[in-house]
Amino acid sequence: MKKRITQLVLCIALIIALVLTTACSTSSGSKSAEGDKSSTTTAPKTTKEPITITIFGVPTTVPETDPIIPELEARLGIDIIIESTGGDESLLVSRLAGGDIPDVFRVTTVSNLSSYYRDGVLLNLKDYMDEMPNVRDMFTEQQWARVTFDGGIYGIPRRPEENYNCWYIRNDWLKKLNKEDPSTFDELMEVAIAMNEADLDGNGKNDTYAISGTYGRAVSTFGRGAFEGFWTAYGVTNPETIMIKDNKAVLAVTLPEFRLATEEINRFVKAGVVDPEIPANNGDTLLEKMATGKAGICYGAWCNYSKIEQIERLTSVFPDAEWVPKRNQITTSYGVSGATKSASGNDAVYAINADLVDQPEKLDAILNMFNYFASDECDLLLSFGIEGMHYKIDSNGTIVKLDKMNELTYGWGIQFLGRPDMLYCMTKFDNCAEYIKYCATEIPIYYHYGQLVKQPEGINVPDIESYILEQVSQFIYGTRSMDEWDKFIDTLYKAYSIQTYVDAANETLTELGYIK
Amino acid sequence: MYLSIKKSLKKKRIDWPYLRSQGAFLLMLLPGFVFYLIYLYLPIGVAVLVSVKNYNIKAGILGSPFASPWYKHFKFFIQSPYFWPLLRNTMVISMSKMLLGIPLAVILAILLNECRVNRLKRIVQTLTYMPHFLSWVVIYGMCFVLFSETNGLINDWLRSLTGSTVPFMTNPKIFRNIVIGTDLWKSTGWSAIIYLAAISNIDPQLYEAAYMDGASRLKTIWHITLPGIINVIVLTLILRCGTILNAGFDQIYVMYNESVYSTVDIIDTWVFRTGFQNYNLSLSSAVGLFKSVVSFVMIVTVNQISKRWGESLW
Amino acid sequence: MVIHLRYRIYDLFINIILVLIGLMCFFPMLYVVSVSLTPYEEYLRQGGIVLFPAKVTFEAYVQFWKEPYIAQCFRNTVFITVFGTMCNVIVTVLMAYALSRKNLLFRKFFLFYCLIPLLITGGVVPTYLIVRNTGLLNSLSALIIPTLVSPYILMITRTFFSNIDESLYESARIDGASEFKILFAIILPISMPILATIGLMYGVGHWNQYYASLMYISDSSKRTLQVVLREMLNRASRMESDIVVPTRTLQMAGVVVSAVPIILVYPFLQRYFTQGIMLGAIKG
């Protein structure tokens, strides 16, 4: 009997021991953060082992077949460990809160960057700028200002992307209806009603809503929203964003123009030409609606209408469907419809662990790495891949895409400092070149600044944003009457204290030089 | 140990079998006990500390300064204009899921048990269990196929019958029912498993005796099956009450949108927006503790009530 | 005769309801499989409503199998599900048995000790801190050890054990059997339904978990299948020109690939749920 018990106990102890040892062996065997600490301290003794640098927060998973990172490692003589998070900031938050600070990490918003700065996690790069002249010269003063806190520089910005968004319209439907590309809201209304009534999808049912898109938090590859065209035509940005009007920071929703724009949308909704479930749409459902002829005017990015695979999808039901950017911008006395854009560009910023001051060798390697990222040679590698494999350079010196470049769908994640966007997109998506150029150069841009503003004490910015988005959607769809608009703005001031937020924005934007 | 020794001494003879079995019990409890201590209790301690401090990454948990007043983060949550709506939405969704979900799962388990066509029983059992494995993203996609106002099946049908459509996906009240309904669809088969297991633990002789006595099948259910599993039902009910403020983050995060915030925005989605996407650890810990306190009150109350039926967790 | 007829009607009624319930689950599942087998263009042409694929293609499956590290992730998931569930069940059963015994010393203390974590949880970050400080980060054991016992499942198991007739223990004790012997030789053999249930619950929990994997494991090749699936599903909600948006057919294929293996486990466990009744049948 006793034997049995001891056997059992031994068995259980064995299992637990087994689990624990596998745990320890795998964690020490792998190249975890702890692993490289020990390697760097022993490195100087004998043969120089390459320094290992962990880059955390890369938004794509780099596949096992990737040739670019190995090439980069070879060129720099270092080991790079890419830790991808899918762009989920909460993973970085737990990682940092756990006291486990990666060497280099990607922070998705400037406001979070300032929190990490406050906690003393970030390395002040000011004194190291001379060691990375390429990086120093790559960005403008205003771009540097975003990552500057109390005179120190705490992050490396990313080159902003060009504008991708504009109104897209079914050109073949316009032709069928014998209509001109509208340039005022009245004309737009006329076209939309015609599209609704003509039953162009030919299913004998009155189920077309000319105008569709997405709204609010459903950020997708389709861009920010169905109503961006309406708001910008009245000179305002998305409702929950901070914009600069008359040299003062304001919340877009509080402007009288915003109310006018919303009334305009409301008019379209009442006419029955706006998809009633825009807030519930996401990329998939919207694509299905567009492909099946349920919508004719959508706001979005060129990549969703003009990339080869998207064209295939959009023409699968109606082979002559032709989605083109709307060439005439809608104009009102307040503005011209265009696109909104965050003044902070692409928000993501790379930051360096402050503790690395104690490991000068590793820090040198990291600075050197970033300096290399900012060089033309590295730009070619990270943007276009390896010469001869992904691209070639023809006799005129222009970059020509080879078939293999299409496999680099994850490439944007490892373009650490961004890319020469126009050149990049026009090379990679050569069939869309015309539209890329159009969106980037001919669409008026309206900037918003909210992401630059640090959340003031006691104010809950996400609450403000979700309240505004929720209420505006109700005003748009008429579940709340426009007569109550003033009451809504009043609530914003009283219950949500937006004045404090706007004051903070004024202060920050003056500091950054956006307000003079 | 001390007590037992005293007890054995009283008998003037050491009760070796008793001591031996207590030793065995301790051995059995040991691995779990250690696990609980490290992975369940330590984090609670950490969370309590973090929630009353202004957490600073560099200073760590112990070094971070205390928030002033210490309940600052709790106050921030409770004073949010969203607090009451969030609490209400969370409660309504979670309660409906619980009060509909448990009876449905019990009914399904009983139906399966009553079924005497073995093949049908197995097939239905497997089928009802499968939706548990679908991601919410996919279920949302299927909801669109059914309920969309522009190209959904049901609205297509309504349009040709009545000429009008129902805004299933954007009307706050209707959408809340869709949230609850899809959850029931997804989880009922899965939760029925536990009741099935309970039913198969009932002594078969009881059924035979009832059959001999000529009891009707419904009577058998009422007098044998249900009493046989009532303690498992009560147990799941009590345990479910302990998580009453978890209304299903995964589902709602995928499915909700601005036009239905008023009914389906829940505490967890709020915390995710404020505490995680924007870095505010102390706040999320404070809300977590708030939820725990509510669970605690709930579970104690429900347990007291269920004691009257002779069922209790402790 | 009358009783017989009533029984027949009753059976018929039950069967019809069950068939209806089954269909409610069958059609959506059929839809998922059909869409995954349909070419995307065809799917769009049908307006998203495909119950029986007119054309069949395995394109979507081929594509899903090209996701980065999928083979390794699949292996990892199988490993943690099999090995993790074994550890879970052993520890849980031992604990539940001890807690279910009325003569356990300090029984109330132990009960409360196991109950409290059900109500209060530390949350994501504090747990991360502990996992990190116990040295589990970036290893598969981080997906097994921190979830070794689920308080919920422990309580359920304990309730099942306490339902067992006390006389069974008494007779065993008179025979002089030790507690371990009672547990393994007497209690477990008659508890197959609950063992199957908790094994299934733990197993499915391991199979479906993705957050821990995302959180504790930074090495892409050590992640689990669900992470690959989520990443693919989330890709559509990105603003980035490079991304090839995953089609609905690819999404469905991903769901099928990542669900079928665990669904297949169920029929094997099913016989344990009916075991009690079968025992009775033999006796009768």
C-alpha cells in the first residue's frame, strides 16, 4: 500500500518537475530578453558574438521565408529579433508594466509615448543625435517636436504616408444614367436618387442605397468613413477630432459648420439614399455590398478599389462595374470636400529602452542600426526587397517590380522609419499609379491634431470620443432630432468637460508651433 | 494537524488511519495549493496594490507613489458619465445570457437524455456543440447574411412581403437581442455537456423503478432527472453569478458599433478603450476590483438563497 | 397499449424537437464549410448565400496553409492541448477529491481558499508580472502552468465527487484502503462522465486560448493556431495599402481548419456521457 502511495507521489512530482524544467530550459534556451543580457556581458571576453537587438511591437508577423531581415542582419553584423504584436498596444503596456522593457519598441500613439516618458522608460536621444546623422536629417523640425518632451527627444518618428482616400463612384452607372460627375450636394442628391431608383443591379428590388461606407471605430482598409466627404466639404474634420480653426484648437463637433454638414447628411438620409447600417459595416460587408451593386458612391482608399485583386472582386458579379475616384470635388461656401489626416502622420514611433545607457556597445549598435535605416541603401531594401529577387533597376535608374515583390505583403511592418510612399506605392501597385497620384496630390487635406494632445488629468478622452460618435450617428440617422443639437453640445461641455481638453490642446499645439 | 493530534490523544490512542488519510489529503492538495498561491493569489495582491497607486513602470509596484486620495481611480470610474449605463448594459446582457442560457442548456440535456434513437442523439449532440468553435468575427459575418438591412435574407423576405425593413443591426434594442441570441446559439450545446454528465451520474436503478411503477416520462423527468442534477444546476448558477459583470468582451468587441453603444457597451469594452489603448493600468486594476466586489456580493447572496433548498457552495 | 402509444407519440415529439435544434446548428455549420469551399467570385455572385457549393475549390485552404508559421503553430496547439489537459485533470481531480471529503481537516478554509479566486482575479497585467517572474515567458509552459487549475472546473468536479454515496467510502475504509487507493480504484472508475467533461473543458480551453499565447510568447514559431487565425481575421481592419484583405472564403477556411480537429475529439468522449445508463441496461 505504502509503495503505491509513494509511487503516485513520485509520479505527480515528476510531472510537475518535468513541466517546470521544460519551462526553464525553453526560456533560457530561447533568445529571450534575459538571454541577451548575459550574452552582452560575456561578449567582450573572447570571440565577438554578434549583438542581439530585440525590436518589439512590429505590426506584422514576419514569415519564416523572409529574406529581408537576414539580409539586414548580414549587412549590419547584428542579430535582430522581431517580436510582432499585430499592432496591439495593450501587449506593449503589459510588457512594460511587467518591467520587461524591450531594446527597441514601437509605440502606436504619441499620447502613450508621453506616458512612457513620464515613467522614465524612454532613452533621451538628444545627446546621441550626432551618432545618427541620417535620422537627424530625415525628419522636419515639426516631426521631431512630436517626440520632444521637456527638451529631450524620446522617439524616432516615421515618415508620413500620402493621402489615400477620396470619394469613389460607379462610373458605368453614371454613364448609364447619363449624369455628370456631381460637384454640389444638390447634384449629388440627384445622382444618388437616380441610382436608387434605376434598379441598376437589376434584381427587381428596391434595395440599393447609393451612398455607403463605414463609420467610427470600424477603421478598415476602406478608410475612416462614409461621411468624411460631407464633413470636409463644410471645412471640418471628423466629429471627435481636434482641428485648428482661426488659429485656435477646437473640437470639430462644436463648430457651427459641423452642424450644417450633419444637417446635410440628414437630408440625404431622409431621401433614402444612405445605407442605413453604415455604423455596422466593416470591410467585408462593405465589399460585399459594393460587389453586389447595393451601393454606388463610397468613400475610401484607392487600395480598396483599384488594386488588382480588389478589381477582380468588385467586378465578379457585374463584369462592367467600374469604380473610379470622383474627379469633381463637392464644393460648398465653407470648403471643398477632401480627406482628413492626422497631423502626426502615421502615429507609430520607435523608442529605445532607457536602461541601455549601461550597455554602451549595444546602444551603439542600435543607433547605428537606425542610422542605417535612414540611408537610401536601406530604404531600397526595406521598401522593395532584394535587388534581382524582388526588383531590378533599369537603364534609366527607375525601379522595376519583379513578380516576387507581390509576396512582400508583410513588408510595411518592417519599414521601421516609413518609406518614400509615392514612389513605393506607384512601383508596387503599378496599375493604380494614376489614382495614387490623384489621391496624393489633388485631394484637399484637412488636418486634425487630437493624437498629439496628452490627456489632461481627470478627463477621459476615449469617453468623449465615443459619446460624440454615438450621438452624431443618432443625429445623422434621425433617431435624435437635430433640434436637440444645442443640448448635445451643452452636455459635452458640462458632463464631459471638453473645455479642459480643448484648453490642453491649445497649449500643446502652441508649444508645437501649429498655433502661432 | 494540531487538532487531530489532540483528538487522537483524547482517545488515548493515536488514530493512525485518520492521520494517514489527512496526510494523503494534504499531499493531494499540495500541488493545487501552491499553484493557487502563486498564479491566482499573488496577482490579486498585485492588482490591489496597483489600483491604489499611480503606477509607474520604472518605480515598480512597491516603489510607485500612492494615489491621492487612494480611491482616485475608483472615483474616476464611478464618476464617469458612462458608469450607470455601463453597469446597466452589463447587467442586462449578462443576466439574460445566464437566466436564458442555463434553462436552455438543461432542457437540451434532458431532451438528449430522453431521446432513444441513439444515432440521432449523438448527431444532435455533436451538432449543438460545434458552434462553440466559431470565432465571433465569423458569427458577425453570418449575422449580416441573415439580418442586414440591405442584403440580408430576412429583410429581403420582409421587403417582398411587407415593403418595409427592420434595422436589426443598428437599432439598439433589437441589436441587444441579437447579441444575446447569438451567444445562446453559440454556447447552449456546450454548456449542456455538464448537465449531460450529471444526468449520466444518476443511478439507473431509479429509472427502472419508476418504469416498473408506471410513471410517465414527464413525471420521471420531474421526480428523478431534475432532482438528480439540481445541485449541479445550482452550482453553475452560483458560479455564473460570480462572473455577473463579465458580459462577454470577445463577442461585444467584435460586434458592437457606435449606433448601438447605448445598449451594448459594457464595462469591459469601456476598460479596453480607456485603460489599455490609452495607457492607464491603475484604472483597469481598479475596475477589475470593483467587478470582484460586485461578484462577491452576488455570490454570497445567491448562496444564501440557495441554502434554503439545501444547496450551498460551502 | 395506450401507454405504448403515448410513449411513441412522446418519443416522436422529442425527436422532432431535437431534429429542429440540430438543423439550427447544422445549417450555419454547413454554410461555413460551403463558403470555405466556394471560389470567392462565386460567393459574391450568390450574394453571400451559399449553402451548397456549386463549384468546389480548395484554394482557400491552400492559402490558409501559407500563413506564416502555421505548421509549427498547429503542432504547438496540439502539444499544449494534450499535455496541458493531462496536467490539468490530474491536479484538479486530486484537489477536488480531497475537498469533497467531509473529514478533511480545515475543510472550510481550503474551500474558501479555492473559491476566492473565482470571484477576484488579478487581471491581465498582474498575472503577466507573475508569469514573467516565475521565468515562464516565451515558453510553451507559460500556456500550461498559469492555468493549471480552473477554479470553476474544480468546484464542479468537487460537487460531482461529493454526490457519490458515502457508503462507498465506508466500505472501502473498512477494507483498509488508503485514500489514494479509494480515489484511483473506486471513485475514478465510476466518474468517467465527469472526467470526460472536465477533460473536454480543459482541452477545448487550451485549444481555443489565444490571449495568453499572444501575451506570453513573443517568438512567432511558438505561438498557437488561434493566434494565426485571429491575426488573419484582424487583417481586414487595417489601413495599409500592402495588405491583401482576407476574403470571406479564406476566413471560413481558417475557422474550419482550426476547429475540426477539436470537434473530432467529441464523438470519442461521447460514450462516457451515456455510460451510467448503459451500466443500468446491462444489469436490467
